Amino acid sequence: MEFGAANDLQFIHGKLDVGQAMSPPLIREVKNHMNRERTIIIDALPGTSCPVIESVKGSDVSLLVTEPTPFGL
């Protein structure tokens, strides 16, 4: 994971190795480091795959992007 800040913004970045298929655990770890008293933006893949579900789980508001594929509908 990588952490950064600019002005009043904080940034947390989870990073997987090429071919590594364990994004839900990484997303949970990133979410564990978030300050829930601030506005949080989580950028995720389009569709309804497991990483997307993990990204929006527990959110108050979500803006979802879809695509015309079986996972996107």
C-alpha cells in the first residue's frame, strides 16, 4: 500500500502484482486505513465483480458505472 497527501487531501493506494487475483482482501485493507470522518472516494472497476462489491460495501452513497458484459449488467 502507498500513502500520500496533498493540501487537505489524503491518498491511499492498494497495489497488486501482475496476475495476482486477491483484490477484495487488498480493498478491505485499504478501507481499514481510511478516516471515516472525512469524505471518501473509492475508484473501482466498472461492473458487478467481486472487487466492485467489496469497494461499495458499507458506503452511504455510490455512483456505479456499468458496461455491456455479463459482469456489467
